[in-house]
Amino acid sequence: MERAPIFNTRRKSGSFSSSSSIGDEKYVLLPLAHHQKPKIRVRTLLGHCLYRRVIIWTVAALLIFGLTVSSTGADLRHGKVLDFVDFGQNGWGSRSKETEGVTFVVLSDGPDGSEPAGQDYHDDQEDQGNMPSWLRFKHLDGYFTGIRALVPPQNYTPQYPELEGEFHRFPTSTLSRMPTPTPYVPYPEYDSKSYLGRHHEVEVCYLDKEKTTPVPNLYAYDGIVQGQPEPVIGSHSLLGLRNDICFDRFGRYGPYGFGYSYDEGGLEVGMDTEQEASHPVWAKTGKINYNGMDWGDAQDRCFNSNRKRFIGSGGDWSTHAPNGRAKIPRTAVVVRTYIGVEWTPHVILNFRALISELALRSGGEYGVHFLLHVRDDDAPIWADASIAQQVLDDYVPAEFHSICTLWSEAQMRLLYPGSFGESFADPSNADIHGVYRSAHMPLQDFAMKHPEYAHFWNWEMDMRFLGNYYELFDRLGGWAKEQTRMEMWERAQKYYIPRYHGSWDNFTRIVHDEIIASGRGSVLGPVDFPGRLPSRAEKSGQTFLPHSCYRARNGDEMWNRCGVGEDADLITLNPLFDTDESGWVFAEDVTGYDRALPIPPRRCAIVTASRLSRRLLEIMHEETWRMRHAMFSEMFPASMALHHGLKAVYAPHPVYLDREWDLQSVDEAFNGGRDHTASGHGSPFGLENEHNHKGATWYYHSEFSGLLWRRWLGYAQMDGRGENGGRLGGGELRGGKEEEESKGSTGRLCLRNMLVHPIKWENPADLE
């Protein structure tokens, strides 16, 4: 999401505890404490202004620089303080050795190649103690090896992370010919006997009314590029995502207009990049002409031909038809956009892929919509159809007009009128009805107007998925459904690092032991706190806790089955952390509650991308219009799920790092908060610690995500490896057509599926 300048207004507040009876059992919820008077901190003297963040970062930078240059014997390029790879012509930039006529690249920590990769930098660099953690580790180059280094999964060895004692050498010899991609189809076998025995048949959907152009497949390569790093945080296999294939730019976007001209119906991007052996992508379908495409019409036709498959269609809300075949719920993917965003060809490609892969290839299981923020509060967009159409004509490509819903902040003031009272803290000084603090308001309204959907993905314009969108959303939902509610909130507040924590079962045991050691107990069911107001559902005796949880006791089978098989009300893509004392700048942006009482308990997931159930959005809607309660955009959904006892999970999707961290340091940086989690003091989301995410592929201010994405698209990029650690725009110009086509090159990049965010621009020409 777009962010205003950040101000640090952290204030100490109390925490809470209570218990809630369910049946005849008691559940510990949250530790109680009286609200404490906030302490005066030096940083408050700086006030809530734009300059404070500048001052903080400037002072930090000067301190780091001073420590660096004052260290005895320190050399910024080749010394111990900043130990970087020397980027030469040997692939990953280390020394080369000749062994029996085959050239190997030796991956090593030291610039002279003396130490094996994976050595802990902390052992002999005590003088770096005050430096940001990421500066202690060298950059990884395995991401930038091309498709000619593809190997079968059984022959693949990652450059990183390595097991203790490993020492990797990878041959730089490449395939004698380019491999051939194949269609990638991660959908159920809709025409199989097993599927049709349980579900209604699925009618094939087409791009055109005449049913002559079926929805294309994207293409993938079997295998993995040798030495390509593995994700450090999260897991493909845990979520059911394929990790034995990779995608290049032509296989991912070629079916949607990438790599061919306007005259052929394409978008004329990718034609200026290396494109050897890209033609198989169009062998079956040809280069599809997207001129005149209407995605709303295509989605409507697809849904209507498959109407019988879905719960709620034709007014039938039962899950089973008379013939015994199960009906399934539908999910909306709601993309938030705004007037003034630039609809570049790459943006258009991304949304063509999103709609094709989710809505059309699934036979209408998903519907894709845009929520378009009209910034002019005086524009009567809901009263005058001609004005609404003019907005679309001026700011949105015609192919997406029919799936746009317009909204404005003035409209939100009408939907949620009245005074919300004062906030505990308001660092941004923005309007409570504004998109910055309450981006959930238009989503709540959208959900109330679209009863045909059971779940709603809240999505953003600057997110990309390198892989098939259906596979991503389907697997996330399926995995979340099978998670137990027991110790759910505690698991969700911690980053999962597989090579450090072991299997998921082992991770859950670690979390259980940490709960016991903390003495805090576990959260289950609705949370009680001073001043809490019941919802209408609670007043009528309803509960959101499933029957499987009522008599669960620790250690018995029911404990493990509590909530299993229940769709999650909230799925987030970053940990659901406790904001209290976390250092997150908006931790106390809580409005409408009695300020004479302690601040309510809160949970938050940074980056608003998440799946919300209808019942969660209904609760949020009620809390907003009836109780005048509000919280910052990334905090409100999670906190409402906490307060009302809804099922909320963090899905640990694969996240890659740009540097060769040792795994203990990853855990210390990303789970450095209270009780070895992302919560409380030491949180990775605190203002002092957020910089660690800049080298990750998923965070709102990541820099590595954009660099890697543009290199994958075939554009030369500054590699971000400057003398003082490197940052966006620094280092050397690498990649691009000339490098990918050069003699001995391994060609264009081929990466496994991953989410990347933020992608603010793609083609360098977009900046001109």
C-alpha cells in the first residue's frame, strides 16, 4: 500500500488477560494488567513530523559509517568489516578452479576464497556488533544464473542455505540446447471420474463470446537452476506449492501478450530482451489477440455457464444438491487501485494473468474486481453514471472497465457517519475515513454488496506472483483450513524458518514449549478486555468457535482436531504479531474506545494482502458503523478476529533473502521479539528493525524484490552492492539482453514460484 512518512510514536501500554468459558472448560486468553502511564522518551521530543525519521536514519547511518572507518585495519572493499563478493566473470563471482578440464565456481565467504561457505560471521567479527545484521553477510548470486543451468530436482544443490560443513562446487558448463517448457496446469482434474463423483461438471470458459479462443495455460520448465538459493522463510512443500519447476518470463507472461507486437494483439514488451527458444509458448494457441477484450463479460459468461457448481447461486445456499454432488463457495479477489496509478503494459499483463488463472480457468470459482479510489471527494460517482464512466475512460484501460467499482472517502463518510472520537495515537494525522488509516472500509462495503462470495482476497496493485495464481490461492486456503485452532495465535506470531526450526510438526512443538516457558498461556476463543462491547451475534448467543473445540483438553485427540476442517476467517502473508510495545509506528492507532481504560489488545500483519471471510468483514462492518471503532488498516482485521474468536492464520509462503545470512541470525532478526516471536519489544516490525526486510522478496519496503523481478524480466539493473553495504540504485549494472546473450552466458532467469512486493516499476523505460 502507499505509505506516508513514518513517525515513531510508540508508547508503553498495558496488556490484558482474561478467561472465557466454553461449555464447562476454561481457556486462558491474554494476560491482564492495569494500563500504565506512558513514560516520557527522548524521541517524543522530536514530535510527530516528517523530519524525525530522516534524523533517526541519518544518525544511524553516521554511526555505522563512523564505526566502520574507525575500526583498525578495516577496509571497506576487502576487509573484515564489510566482506563482499568480488564480482568477476565466474558466475557467482568467486575464484575459479580447473578440475579435470571442467570449470567450477567455488562459493566461499572470504574474498580470497579461503573459508567455506556457511561460516558464521559472528565468530570473528565482534567489531560489527552495532551494524545491521544484513551487512555482515555477502550477497547471493545464485538467483541470477540462467535457464541453461537447469538440472533435474534430484541433481539440484542450493547455493544457500547450506547444512553445516557443506562446501559446494557447481559446474558452469551449460546445456547444449535450450530446454523446452510445457503447459502448467495446477487445477483439479475436472473431467476425472473422482472429481465428477463429488462435484458438478465444469464447463470450459473462453476469452471470446464465440467460444473460439480458450483461456491459455502458462508454461513452466521441469527442473531447477543449479545453485539457485532456496527460500529461507516459509516453504513450498508445506503449503502444497510445486518446488521442482521454474518459470521464465515468456512462459509466465507470453500467453497474455508478452513478447509480441501491438499489431499481433500483444503489448510490445519483452521484444527487446533475450528470447532464445521462446516460441513453444505460442505453439498451441498462437499469439492471442487481446484487442477489444472485456474481462467482466468473460467472467460473467464463465460464471453463468457454471452456476450450478456454487453455493448461493439461484438462491440455493445448501452445500449439496439433490444428486449428492457438493457445491463449493466462491471467492472474490479485490484489487485496490487509485486514480493516478500508471497502467503500464506489465501491470496489464499481471492482471490478465490473475483473471485468466483464477476466474476463467477455475470455471468461475473466483471473481476478480478492482476497487478504484476516486480522490476527488466532490465527484458524484455514485449519483451520475456519466461521470463514473468518464473516470474509467480517463484512468483505466478499457478491458478492465466492467470489473471496476468506484469509491471515494466522501462516500465512506456517508456509509460510516458520526464521530469516532479521539485515537490513543494518530501518527499520520490522517482522516479516519481515509484510505491510509482505513483501507478496509471500502472492502467492507464491497462485501456487503456482494453476498455471492464467501471469502475476499484483499490485494494490491504492486504485488506479483511468479507462478500460477490459482495454485497460490487454492493451496493457501486449503492449508489454512487444515490448521488447528489450538495455539493458533502463538504459531501465527512467529516466522517459520524450515532449515532452522525443522519440520512443521517440530515448529509447532517449539511454539508449544515457548508458550509454557513464557507463562502467558494460549489464546482461544473470544477475548475479554475492559470496555469490550458484544456484537449482535454474541448477544443472541452465537459463537464462532466450532463444536470440535468445546471440550478439548491438552494432549487428547480433540485438542489437535479443534478447528481442523474449518475455513480460516483470516489468512495473512506475514506474522500476526502483538503490536503492544513492538515499536511499530501505528501500534496505538486505535479509535473509538474509552481512552480512560487500557488500550484494547491488538494483532497486526504488515502488508494488507490477506484473505478475509464474509463473517469477519461483517464483524468489522458492525464494529465500524454501530460501535464507531477503528484501527489502522493492517491492524483492524486481525484485531477483530482476535476479539471475536475467529480463525486466523499466517501462511508461511516462500520468502527469499538476498544475502548469505547464517540461520541463527535470521531467527534472531525476524523472531527477535517477546518470547522468540515477532511480537512485542524487539519485533522485526519495529522502526529500528524493519530494515532487515529490505533484502527479502516480500515486504512493503523491500528493495531486493524489485531488483530480482526486473532482472527476471530481462532488464539490466544496478545490483545494489555498493561499498557501504549497497542499497537501491547502487553497485554495478548487471543483467539485460547483452549479458544474457553473451558467449558462455546461462541465458535468461528461470525462478521458482514466489510472491514479490513491492513492484513500483518494471521496464526502465517507465521511468523516463
